[in-house]
Amino acid sequence: MRAGQRTVIAGGGAAAFLLAAAPAHAHGLVQRANLPIPEWLFGWAAALVLLVSFAALGVLWSKPRLEEPRWRPLPGGAALGSRAVEVVCGAVGVLLLVTAILAGYLGPDDPLSNFAPVFVLITFWVGMAFASVLLGDVFRAFNPWRAVGRALQLRGVRPYPERLGVWPAALALLGFTWFELVSGWGEHPARLATAAAVYSVLTWIGCAVYGTETWLRRGEGFSVYFNLLSRISPLEKREGVVGVRPLLGGLPPLERPPGIVGFVVVMIGTVTYDGLSQGAAWRSVGDALGGAENIPAGTIGLLLAIALIGGFYRLGMAGAQSVPGSPDTTTLARAFVHSLVPIAAVYVAAHYLSFLVIEGQAIRYTASDPFGAGWDLFGWAKDGIDYGVLSQNATWYLQVALVVAGHVAALVLAHDRALALYGEARLAVRSQYWMLGIMVGFTTLALWLLAQAGST
């Protein structure tokens, strides 16, 4: 039996094992009343969709089509991308940052009644991810650190060490997710405000040393994060003009500096930990580490989740390297890393969809009274949260659809890159046996994590 075939079978076996085990830990899915088929069948159906998609790509997609994506300006694209619009958006971003910091100190202690945690952890962190996928790199326009850096003309005093790549940004992303998911400090508005202020100062120091645009492109975690997600979008700004490109068209030309693989692995691994930490499986492990809620156990769990994702991807690339004509494993990992971005996007979308739609409603009344002073700036101060706006069943269906669509997109990107890299369809398909195993594994993991979270 060929190595690639063994990989596919192993991936399918892992899927079967996890999905068979999931109901034992995730009977909470039964609370999604009257699902027409058992939950575990969704996993098998998702795996089948990937297998059919893989076969179809091998037959119907014989030449690379995405390596040189097309782009054309939108009517009114020059106005949308103008300097005036950037200045206004940047000013709005600065205003929101200042408001969030002040609200953290002056507003109420309840995190769902304070503008700072609602805005930073829901509207900004989750909402901007959705906006980036749909609308392109909108964060670049609203980025408060960029607006201030450009206003102060922070152009840098020394060249950025290219060997660092985006590792500083990866550490920043890891630090933020640790703060949010492990420390529990994000639920304390004053601590969140202090963290935002300290991070802002550190970012401006980086801009002053290396230049605003350089530091934001390499060292600032949110800028790199949202830019990666925005490459899925059909909207892109070029030379001050907003235009359209094919869906996913921004991913193949992605720069691959040192640390880019690590950054994407952190993107997926942190959401993996968040889903795992909400389920019974992690509580049983966490208790053995001294309590699932304590910081040391959470830190270990977060790092292990990232290591799991990184190891799984590395294993797949090591397998693909056995195909004749393959470059070394590190080069392969960088060459295919863009195909993981849709997976990172759907992990975020599926995991945080209900969080954004339901708890995200709090932005209305907290924005109307950001400091808890009895104001009603927009007439929303008396609003509440409608917990029935999205049913449990609808959430589950959307989550499954998002997970499957994202992994099919990843298969398309990986197949197209393999055709460009190997130059021969037969070798390209052989190399993708391993990628198929990765995709089946990631799909299974995503659905299992959603089931785990749904059990609590």
C-alpha cells in the first residue's frame, strides 16, 4: 500500500475514532432539538465531501489557476481608497481605542455592561475577523496604531531584522489569546484597559524603531492576523484603489517570511484550545494538572494545542516530501501554508458565530453609555440581549457548513499550489494524499471541538 494511501486511511480512521467518541463526551448536542440525523453522521458527511472534492480536483483541475489572480478596480474604488477616507477611518479607530481604555477604568465592573471588554473581545477581535473575510483588509484603514504612527511620522531609525520575520507578531497573537483564554483577566475591564494601553505603547515603540508600516507588517499581531484573513475576500485595495479579485485570490501570492507557518499554526491552535477547554475532555485532563481553570494548566493546554496543530501539519509535509521532485519539508510547509488560512478562518467563524451574534448585541447599549454614567448617546442604553435570535439547531448547521466550506477551499488552494510546484498533475495529486489526510483530520477536530463546546 502506498504511503499516501496509508495517510488517507489514517486520516479517515482518526475521523471515525473521534466522531465515534464524541457523543460520549458531547451529549449536549442532543439539546439541539430534533436534529434529523445523528450528530456523528455530520462528521462522516463532511469527510465524504472532502473525499469527493479531492477526487473532482484531481480529474477536473489539471493546471494552476490561482497563482496569478486577476484584479480590476471597482466603480468608485478610487474614492473608497482615498487618503481622506483613510484619515477619517483612522481617526475613528483612535477614538474607539481611547474610549475602550477609558471605559475600562471608568465603567462598570460587569464585563457585559462595560464597553471595553464588549468592544475589544467581541466587536474587535471577533467582528473584525468576519469583516476582514467579507470586506478585505478594513482593519488597515481603522488601525489606531497606524493612524498615530503616520500622524507622528514614525519612519524608523534602523532596518528591521528580516530573520525575525513575523515571529514578533506570532508572539503578540499568542500573548493576546493567553490573556483572553487562560488568564481570565479579560473579564476585568480595568486589567483589559491596562493591557490595551501597554500594548499600544509597545506598538508605537516598534513603529518608532523600525517604521510604522514595517512594524505593522511584521511585528504587530492584529495587523498580520487580519491581513491574512482579508486575503480570502474578493475585495482588495491596490495603490489607493479598491477593486475585486477572485475569491481566495489574495492567498497564493502571500509573502512567506520566517515565522509565517508558526503564525498560522497559532491562529488555529488557539481556537482549538478554546474549543477544547469548554468541553468535558479538557476538564478531566485539567483536573489532573491541578484544576482546569488555573493558569498553569491553561497555559500548558494552550501550548499543547498549538504544538498539536503544528505537529500534524509538519507530519503531513514530511509525507508529501517523499514524492519525487519535492523540496525539503520546511520549504513545503511555507509553500502550502496559505492553504491553512481558510481553515483558521472557519475555526474562528464556527466557534465564535453565536458569541458574536448573541453576546455581541451588548455593543449597542455599552456604546450608548460607554462609561456607565447614565448617558444614552444613541438611544440604545435600555436595550438588552435577545438570546433567541439564533437557535441552537441553526447554529449547528451553520457551523458544519462553515467548517466543510473552509476545508474544501483549503483543498483547492493546496491542489493549485501542488500543480504549480510539481509541474505534473500525477505528482501533484500524489503529494495531496497527505494534504487530504490533514484536511480530514482538521475537519474532524473542528466538529469534535464544536460538539465538546455544545455539551456544556
